[in-house]
Amino acid sequence: MATVFIPTPLRRLTGGQSKLTEEAATVGELIQNLDAQFPGIQEKLLDGDGNLKRFINVFRNDDEIRTIDGLSTPIAADDKISIVPAMAGGTLPKNKK
């Protein structure tokens, strides 16, 4: 089973769990399986067309899945899947402007 690392903003959906194990053949199937256990995860990760939202990055081990096969990226039992929401915004400290 692959290890899935859940970011802080999604942990309210997983009962506070930061790391899960899940069996799936692809990243897309993994997201569906997670959503079956923890409803609402899929809508946080995928857009209305079923594609990964642009501000969500998913890594299989050290590789971002968009550089592999997207949601069709295969998963092996020893893979580590990291869901990473993009960070944006903020301001520089007053003395750095």
C-alpha cells in the first residue's frame, strides 16, 4: 500500500490524520478511494472537469505527477504520495520593502 501524506488544510476531512495508507493503481484511483473513505477530498483536489486543480501539486515520491502521466500516473505499493497545496500571497516585512 502506498503512503499518502495529507496536508494540514485537508486533515479536517481525515479526522486529523496526516498520513494514510491506500492501495490504488493510479493517482486518480487513489483520490477516488480516499474520497470514498473521507468524503470531500476529491472536490478539494479536482476541478469540475475532473482535473487536478492548478494550485494543488501531487508528488509520487520526488516527481510531480503533471510531469509523468497526471492522474493516470501509476502507483506502486512502496510509493509515497504527497499532496501539496500551492502557497501564494503575503507581504514582505516592513524593513524588506
